[in-house]
Amino acid sequence: MNTKVAVPVEADFSQEVAEWIEAFDDVVVAEGPEQGAELLQALRQRAREAGIAPSSELTTPYLNTIPKHEEVPYPGDRALERRVEALLRWNAVAMVHGQNKKDAGIGGHISTYSSLATLLEVGFNHFFHAKYGEQPGDFIYFQGHASPGVYARAYLEGRFDDDRLKNFRHELRDTPGLSSYPHPWLMPDFWRFPTVSMGIGPLNAIYQARFMRYLENRNLIEKTPRKVWAFIGDGETDEVDTLGAIGVASREKLDNLIFVINCNLQRLDGPVRGNKRIIDELEGVFHGAGWNVIKVIWGSDWDQLFERDHTGLLLKRMEECVDGDFQAFKAKGGAYLRKEFFGKYPELLELVKDMTDDQLAVLHRGGHDPAKIYNAYKRATEHQGGPTVILAKTVKGYGLGSTEARNAAHQEKKLTDDALVAFVKRFDIPVPEEAAKHGTPFRPAQDAPEIVYMQQRRKVLGGHMPHRVVPELKFKAPELEYFGEWTAGSKGREVSTTMGFVSMLRHLLKDPEIGKLIVPIVPDEGRTFGLESAIRQVGIYASEGQKYKPHDVDMLLYYREEKDGQILEEGITEAGAMASFTAAGSAYANYGVPSIPFYMYYSMFGFQRVGDMIWAFADSRGKGFLMGGTAGRTTMLGEGLQHQDGHSHILASTVPNCLSYDPAYVYELAVILQDGIRRMYQEGESVFYYITMYNEDYAMPAMPEGVRDGIVRGIYKFKAATGKKVQAQLFGSGPILNEVVKAQAILAEKYGVQTNVWSVTSYNELRREALEVERWNRLHPAEAEKTPYLVTALQGANGPIIAASDYMKSVPDQLSPWLTNRLVTLGTDGFGRSDNREHLRRHFEVNAESIVAATLSKLAREGKFDAKKAQEAIAELGIATEGPNPARM
């Protein structure tokens, strides 16, 4: 019996497929690529309706996105631009090489700019607008390691003289130098954005583009065609920050944003993706996120090879190779390329039989071809409805001879004498051989054709870049009386400092003069901070408005989103919120709009989570208020280890221009906010503020007379002893000041010890001022000594000092040099715990009883209180003398 099952013959659809393809080609030829794309979209939709799941292709063939026949002619003078670029390449190399030759180990980078030069020059000559009429122009986030090339351009433009160029990385000499990387703090008239800390530039660029739309939609700036350009290394995309927010850009339809990823296939130690292709990977990631992707892979000299290849083998061979192969093909020369790449298929060898090995060696990648780049930039700037990323394939160390495409290219600081001479010859630099060996910069006369050309191009585009200028701002800060409602106290009503702040914020938002400049920023914790009323008042910014009817619309405080909303509610992203804070905090310089950002967040997730971005904000000369909510290690009851902050003031102290405060009462907070607005926006100081706020409710006293100066400077006497013989001084800050006040009463009533209570609003500021005075005294030994404010404030306040805070002991310990052995510190060292405040404060030994015990113990050690009675008191106060140390638990 024959049991073989007959296999049905598959139908041959080849003729039908060919007809469909022919019909599709007819549409594209007759109507254009956009109609072709529309037709494909319609077919996909119909397939879905028919229950067919169409394949999703996030990557396209390893070819340029813009085919040769769609390119427009290059508008510039290619010969002159080539000369300018050659001079820039030389001066960038000369700057780094020459510096390392005379100052070994000073560092600098050559290879990044060598791969990036053409990408930048096409932009400088044809796309980067310094301004649009009277409005600010484009913003450029430069690859940090390419700074020598940007300096080289400024040198050719006459913005730097020879001495300044020769003082690259010599910032402490008699002649002003050039900073290692883009640093607005060090070069405030030049750089706008610090970018060399990998990932910060791309993330900040996304939120800068969004903040630009925010200002436009709120009618604070005019709408212009300005763009935000971010130049990024392909290795930099490994940083979470680089790709972590690309969804924001597509969601917000930021067609004012252009990423240019310099795909030289190498990171610092070797290939970015040796076993794969980074361009394919990034294309898939950005396509999936909804970006417009433009690939610039091959230069014009490959076009003729593709045209002559009728087999498709050339593309097939390319897609067989990984980036490790492409690196070797470029590093090992034409003969190697012929054998290992073209040699796999006889047809490909035939394709290049008329080309020499030297000709094969110089086949260009797309990122070194101005025509290809120009067309990519043109299409990117014209694209509407979303952001664009350009993936440009380049060679790391391009033009640097034996360094090209090699693993060690990034570490190259100096070239050999022969390599320098070869470099000069390759790019036809008119520098004598001996000068070339010494890395001597070269600048033609200002009337030389190439210099005249580059100056003309920049004139057409509005001026030189990069350039940072702070316009004169006529800003008047409100007087302290403006905050009278909050300096008057709460009249017995219990409130938290957080609620006091939100109340002041709402008042500021209503102000007819500065209300529109306030930028509230919160990472999805608005309700935690009591912002419901502010949401109703000014709305949450949403670029498309509110397309839905909120479920709570019938309530007074419903969730309100508006196209001109004022609150930036960022979702669960401290990094994104910090990027918005950076855009808003530097808007006074970038847009001429002195916006005042208030970024409210869990204090635990501030400095330790985005500390690098805060440092960059400081470098940017940003202004604004970081508001660390739910602060302290014992006030955030119940949350436990991961949420309880006891160290952010230590981290804040590391940032030189960050002024940090830990106010206990709302009136202190009002004084600090008023003074901060005055200093930053009226006086123009390049500082910003970190202020801790708490969620503990208690009655807020009225502001005593004469304490304003002490609040700002860091300390003042809050409550004097009731008796005459004062034996000790008690320091408190934040809510722990209330524990100190309780301790003062216990000491007086139970143990007959009189104490003064001091509110310490800023240990960090007290220390900084004391160090400044100390330095002055050290440098002026022949003059009368000055006295730190801390010492002056404590004049006549005798006895030991017991300082308690909700922070680590190292916060008050900063004052030890000026308080000698008087200081006893109580703090919250150790991991947090979940419990209520009473148990947390007892655990960390910062409650009133622990403060009393510390005072009596110190007095006993000094012979001013009976030691046995002190020991009995400690037991009486319920303190476990043999209990575990909370700092080690």
C-alpha cells in the first residue's frame, strides 16, 4: 500500500510579483518617493485589515538613504572649502601636538576632529545660523573631544591670536589659554554647552529643543527656523543618557532637533561594535523610536562602482562585513582591501580591475564627502513633524597616516616628525618641513581667498559660532516685603516647609512682572509636593494640548494640560527633569529670557542620581533653584533606605557655585528665595541654589527682628536662654531645630542647664566664607586679621556646641576648624529605616533626648556638670548606651 503523502505544487507568483513591482516603480517615477511611501503604507494597512501581519523592517540596506539621482548640486566653492578644511585640520593637529611636545602629558585629542571635520565644515559654511534677524540662531552641541578643531576655526577667523592658540590647555599662564573641552564656565564668551561628559550633550540637546518649543508656545520667544544640532560619537551611544530620551523627541515632534552621529566605528579602546554594524543598530533604534533616519555611508567615488555592479554583489559583500572588517579595510590599505573585500567574488575583482591600490585606499566614506553631507543636512532641515538623526560613516584619525582607523587612534596626542611632514604634504599646507615637525600653527593673511570665503559664509549665516553673549537684562527682584504672608508665620497652624514653598510659588506665578518667567519642573511627583492647585492655576505644558477629557474634570483641581501650560511635568525621569532645568536655567544667555526654574524632586534622587548633570549645569553658568523635597533621613517616615536622604548637602558642597540651604521655617525659606532671585537675576551672579524642604507639619513662627542677614549667611540666634548663666550652645537646622528647642527646655527644666538655640541655615556657606577669610589672612600676614562671620556671630557665646541635623555628621563637622574642640556633632550617618519620626530620630540619636544627653556628657567631660548625674540622666532619658551604632547598621 502506498502511504506517501503528495506534496502540493507551490504556485508560481513570480510573474505577478514582477507586475506589482513594475506598477510600484511607475508610481515612484511618476509621482515621487513620498507617494511611493504613501502607497506602501496603504498596503500595510490593508494587510492588517486582512489579518496579515506585515514584516517590520527597522533597518534598510547598507547604502546611503539619499540615492545619487535625488541629490542636489553642492552650492559652495569646493576648492576653497577644501583649503579651509585642510588648514583647520593642520592647526588642530599642531595645537595638540605642539603642546604635548613642550609639555609632555598635557593631553588633547586629534582623532575625533579628524573624523568630524567635514561634517562640521559643511554646517559652518551652509547651515549653522548664528542668528535669525534679531532672534537667537541655531544651538550646536559639539563633540567634546573635537574642541581643537573648533578652536582652529576661531583662530582662522581671527578670534584667537597665536599666543592663545599656543596656550591650549594652559589656562593658568599670563596669556589666557583655551580650555580642554567645551566649558562655558572657563570661556563664557565662547562655549554655550558643556558636552565632553559622554551622554550629557545628546540628552540636554533633546530637552533644549523641547524647551525651545515651550518658550515659543508660551509666546516668550518668536518662532524661527532655528535648530538644535547635536554632534555625537557612535561610541557615546553606549551611554544610557544618549539614547534614553529619544522617545521624548519623537513624541514631542521636535523637528527643530538634528542628531549627527559620527560613526567612525571606534570608541576609546577599539571598535564600537566589532562583531556587528553600529549604523544598522542605531538605524533600528532610531527608526523604532519614530525618528527620521538619514544614512550617509558611502562617498561619491563609490557611486560609479554601484552603478557598474549589475549583480548586487557589492551590496551583498558589504552586508557580509562587520565593523571590525571595515576598520581593517581602512587601516591596512588598498592591497588588503582588494584581496579581503573585493577578492571574495571574482565579479567584484573585475569591478575594480582598473583601479590602483592607492585609489582603492582613498575610497571615501560618506562622512568625508561634502556633497553627501550637504544633501543629508538639507533634507534634515527641511523635514517636518519629527526629529532627524544622520548616521555618517567616517574614519577615526582620518588623514593621520598610520593612525587612521586603528585602535589606538583616540589616545594619539603626538605624531612622529615624519608623520607631521606627511600630513602637511597630504593636505598641501604651506608650512616648511622644520615648522611642521614643531607643530607650528599657520594662518594665511586675512585677505587670502580661503579666509575671505569662510568669513563671507559666516557673515551670510549671521556671525561667528560658537559664541556666547549674555544680553543686558533689566530685571528687578521683588523685595522681602513681597513675601510678608510667609515671614509672618502660620499663626499656630501646622504646615510643612514644602507647603510653604508651594504657596510662595503660586504667589510668584500670579505676579504680573515675573510670573510668566517662573518654570516649575517636577518629575512625576507633583501631588507629593502638593502642586495640585498650581496645576489647576497654570496648567501642565503639553505641546499638543489636552486631547482627552480628564476623568476628574468635574473637580476643582482637575488634571489640566495646555499647549501654553507652564509646569514641566517630566514623568519618572530625574535626568530629563535636570535637562529641562539646564535649558531653563541657561535661557537668560541662550534666549535672552531670564526664566527662573524651580525643580522639585525627592532630595535623595537629586545630586547622587544626576550629579554629573548638576556639575554640567554649574559649568553652563545656569541659574535657578533645586528644591530637594521630602528631605532628611528621619522626616520621610515609612519609606526606608532608598528614599531617605542624609547626604545631599555634602554632595552639594562639592559644586563651587551651588549655594545650599537647609531652612527650618517658612520665613527662612522666604528670605533665601528672595535673596536668590535678587543675586541671580538682578545682580547677574553665576550661582544657583539647592534648598531642602520637608514634609513634616509644625507651627511656623514669625520672623524675628534682625535675622535676615544671618539667614542668608548661614547662622543666627533663634532662641536665647531664659537664665543668665549660659553653659552651652545648641545648633539645629531643618525640622531637627524643633528637637533642639525641646532639648533646650529639658536641659533648663530638669537639669538646670541654660543654653542658646541657633538656627544654622547653611553649614556649607559658613564654611566657604570662613575659608575665604582664612585665605585672605594667610596671604596678608602684615595686615590685621579678618574674622569669619561664624566666629563673629558666636562672639560671647561660651561653652560647648552641640550641633544636630537630619544629615550626616560631616555636614556640621565642616565648621570644626573654627570651633576647635567645642563642637559635638549629632547626625544621621548610616542607611535609612522604615518607621515613624519618633523611632527614626531615636535610632539615629538626633531626637531631643539625644541632644540633651550629648550636652550633659560634653559638660561633664569639661568638669562643668557632675559626671555621675550625667550618666544617670542618660539612663533616665531612655538612651541605650550599649546599643548598636546606627552608622554601621
